[in-house]
Amino acid sequence: MDILIKSFNRPFYLDRCISSIYQFVEGIYTIKVMDDGTPERYLTKIQEKYPKVIITRSENYNEKRNAIEENLQNGKEINGFKIPTQLWIQSVKEASPYFIITEDDVWFTERINVTKLEKTMNEENISLVKLGWLGNTSPFGDFEHHRITSDITVVYPKLFTAPRFVMSWFFFNTFKFFSLLYRLGLVTNHTKGKYWVLNSILMGMYKKEYWLEIWKNADGKVDEKRQLLNASLYYRKHKKDKNLIAQLNTEAMKTSFISSATNSYHSFEDNFDMNQFNHIINEKWYNNEFDPLENFPKDFSQKYISFFLDEVKNERATSSEWKKFTEKFKSQYRNQGCLIDDD
């Protein structure tokens, strides 16, 4: 089985991610990193530490690498919305029939056997097994569950489905279609969120054809509504496959709420530059001063990160502004029902 890792300029997290795979993942697998611009010397260190890992670079690799340097020199904002969907899609097309896809700031915390899980997925015709869900059970709603093995529970979603044009109206509120359903009391503000039971961006073990269908017409961006639209159409077409969606009985993965790849998605403080923050920690990691497994399996401790920020004294990445960032970042996900380590 292929384990695909999306990566951009956080080798200290990528190190943690890969290390956790070797600690907790059993079975036959290959780790493949899909990188979008991490400076070459960092990737070289990763390759030396993990020689069996395969690293591929995106079509935007040089542009993104130069953008990192520009930011460090003159503060120019990095365009975090330009994402390497071409690399991701091609990598999945070339991947094993069932595969895991995750990101550099995600890591395993519980033992799993991918060979065993793949066998179950194939025998039971499962298209997605969720490996983690941040403690947030709201997308599962009141759907019926059934444990089919000691590792896996199947979820039976009850979701509105219709032909593509109707589902497009539903997700994008074309012709005020969703607004009309809302006024009629047929949907609520939480209705669309339930469709996340069909998708897992960070922590999923997929049947290849399902992931490719979800990311159909990605057009170089992460369009969550389009993904849910595509997933709902696949679900409608495969309703006869009763075991389409499943989850582990125990969450096996965690993610970070203290860092981001760029400021693009989580820009809360004008005085905080995420690229500067990543550069500080990247350099400490590169010089063997930063332990990628500090506080594992929880995220890095606030005290540990603050020590390095206070030592460097970068005005664009102070520990005080970083703490404000992390609190707002965490609050976003707490409001969605996620459980954060310090909750």
C-alpha cells in the first residue's frame, strides 16, 4: 500500500509524520512524499534520515521554493492557495488500488496494519476508511453504525441525493435552491456538514477510484463544496454498496493546530508571519537542535516552541503573536466540534 504525504516547507513536521508511520504502521507499504517547494537541503536531510521514502516534486516546486526565499528577504506574501493538484492526482493515479493520503503535519498515534485493512476494504467493498476525525463525531450525525471487524465500523449515511444539476444547486445555492429548502424547514445550517461523512482530506484510507472521483475537476484548488458534490454523486451511484464508508473503531491519527503552511488559510494576526515561524523551526530542526518528537504523541508543547522563538527574537514571529495565532486556530476547530489536546 502507498502512503502519500502532501508536504510544503515544514520538514520538522514531515520528520514527525514519517517517524510515526514507522512506529505505528504495520504491513507492506511504501511512503511517498509529494512536495510543493520545501528547500532542497531540508528534503536532502529527510531523504538521508529515511532512505526508503520516495520524494516527488510538484510542477510549481521552483516557484514555491523561490517564494519562500522572497518572503524571508522582503516579506512578500506566499500564495498558499496555489496548490499542486496535478501532482496529487497523478500520484494517486500511479498509487496502489487502496492507499492512505495525509499531510506533513499529521501523525499516527495508534497501531494499524495496512495489509489487514486493505484486505477488509477489498472483501467488504469499502471505498473510504477514516483513520482520524479530530474527535468530531458531528459529520456522522445519527447515522447507523455497524462494527464488522475488530478494527472497522461501517457507517450507513442517510443523505439527500439527486442528479448532478440538483446537487450543484444544493451545495452552491444556485437559484437560491438551498435557501428555499431552508425556509421550508427541509434543511438546517448543519445539513451540508453531514456530507463530510463521505470525505476525509487529512486522514483517509481510500479506494483509488473514489478519491479520484472526489477530486474530479479540482482546477488547481481545494474546493470543499465541489468535493462533497462529487462524493454525494458517487454515493448515489453506489448505494447498493452498503459498506461504502467506514471508520476505525479507535482514532489512529492527530494533526497540528499550532502551525500552518502559509498565512493564506489562517491569517489571524497582521504581526505574525507563518513562513518566518516555519523558517525558525526548520533551521533549528536542520541543525539538530529541535526534537521532532517532543511531547509525542501530542503536538509540540507551547513552552518548547516559545523557547526557540524567544531565542531568535524575530519581530515577524514572536512567541506572543504565535500564541494568539494558535488560540484562534484552535477556536475555529473547537467551534466545529473538534477535540484539541489541551481541551
